[in-house]
Amino acid sequence: MNIYIVIPAHNEEAYIDRMLQSIVKQTVLPKKVVVVDDASTDGTSKIIKQFSEKYAFIEGVFFNSEKLHEPGSKVINAFYNGFEKLDNNFDIICKFDADLIFPKNYLEKIAGIFQNDPSVGMTGGFCYIEKNGDWVLESLTNEDHIRGALKAYRKECFKQINGLKSTIGWDTVDELLAQYHGWKVKTDTSLHVKHLKPTGKVYSKTSKYKQGEAFYKMRYGFWLTLIASAKLASKKNNFQFFIDCIQGYKKAKSQQLDFIVSENEGVFIRKLRWKNIFKKLGL
């Protein structure tokens, strides 16, 4: 299967060398890799150039997005700047972060998942972070969710969900829309990916209401937003995050922001979410 990878990168000098080393050492190599230097001010561009000169399947491009770090929109805008440089001859398209180290068999394993089950539309492994010298699961989400840092899509699924949304919540709504179109979302717990930079460290204070806004845009409704916000706040051990989520949802509703899913997709999403909640409660 032809695997294409797009890697958005902004000031990743400390990590991107190890990330790209883990890509070029894969047991199954990607056909094309585009690394998008999003206006980095450190040595990121130099490292990208070194790899692109050495490996024909790696290409570096420069992109200047907005300076303010907005969760979701900044990284997806950079992703699409790289995606536009690719042709259409891929079977799998991956969006990877620049601060990861992949096990050598990562691409081989995800290609195998797609090949063995034609109904799988998305797949990925799990992020592990270093704590006191050990690599432990970065348990911000459930085991049935693929982290935004390491998404892999079958081409047909990627097209049916109309790609990635340029907003926070893109890495949740993509899975919901994939299921809406009948695709399976499959994770592989054996694939341990080292995440070198903890999630959320670079988010600005101005983005604190964005998660609640995302729940509104996905048509969750108030009660699902309440439950999802409480769950996330518990995982982060941050009660203020819960308050910010609810305030963000209410602000988005009062401003009547545009939804990112259709009314029918919203109905499906709410039913799916409630079904999963009742299932976990044993009801």
C-alpha cells in the first residue's frame, strides 16, 4: 500500500531529527513524506533540509500560518499546505506530529490493519510519555480513540469525511464522521509511540474556551458537553478546564457559530455518544 505522510512542524528543532530518523528506519517505508516548516525560528528548517537532501521520498516546504497558536486550526492549515503538494496515488494518508518516535514496524503494522480488514477507515497506535525514566501511556483519551498526533486514514475514508476540519475537535469529529459513513476506527495497543513533548504545553490562554466551542460545533448539545467536559477535566486533573469548557460552549451557542457537521451527522453523533455512555454504565 502506498503510504503518504504529512508532518506539520513549528520550532521542533529539539525533536524532529529523532522523529524523521524513526521514519526512515521503518520496515515498510512511506512513498512520500512532506514536512511542513510552519514559520519556525529555530533550526527546524535546517534539519528538514538535511533529510530531504539525503532521502528522495522526503520533501520540505515552508508555510507561514498565523502567529497565534490556536489548537486545531494552525496545525491543520499547515497539514493542508503539505497535502496539496502530494499527488493522488496514495492508499493511506497520515498526519503525524513532529515530536514523535515511532517503533520500526509502525507503518508495516498499520498497513497490515488496513489490508486485513477493508472496513477499517482509520487506525493508529498510542502515545507514551517519559516519567521518571519510564515510558508510560499518555492516558488523555480512551483506547478506542486515535490521538491527533498519529492519525492514519484509508484514502476512501479520508475523502468521505471531507478530510480534516480546521478547528479544535478535528481529531474527534473525524472518527465520528468515519463511523457515520460506516467505517471502523481501530487502534493497536501494541504500537507504543514515544511522545517527546507533553500535549497542550504550547496552547495560549486565549484558547481556553476552544474545547467547549468544539463540542458545540459538533452538535453535542449541553448534556453531552457537560459529560465530555467533566471526563476531560478529570483526565487532566483540572477543574478549571471543566469550567472553561462549559463557558466556551455557552459562548459559542450565544454567538451561533457555524457547525462543522450537518444536522443528520449531528443526530448520529449524539446517538453514538449516548450509546457508548450507556454501554460503559452497563445499561
